[in-house]
Amino acid sequence: MQLFLERLLYFWAAITVIGLLLVVLVWAISTVIYVAFISLFVAIVATAFYHFYWVKKDD
């Protein structure tokens, strides 16, 4: 019985660690994608402002 409980504990710990690693990986990827889309939006707005307003300010 003790051997069974020991193996149960090992399997539970291994599955928990794998699950936590997967959650951290998904969280990291989604955070990177979120930041990338916000950066893209800011870059589009800044480029449009520079192209349509700032360059033609002297004319």
C-alpha cells in the first residue's frame, strides 16, 4: 500500500508540474501576442500622425 501511495504522489506531482508549465507557456504566449498587437496599433497611429500631419506641417 505504501508503494502505491508513493507512486501516486510521484505521478500527481509530475502531472501538476506539467500542467503548471503548460499554463505558464500559454500565459506567456498570450501576453506576448497582446503586447504585440497593442504595439502594432500604437505604431500605426504614430505613423499615420507623422505621415499625414507632421511632415506637411511646414507646407
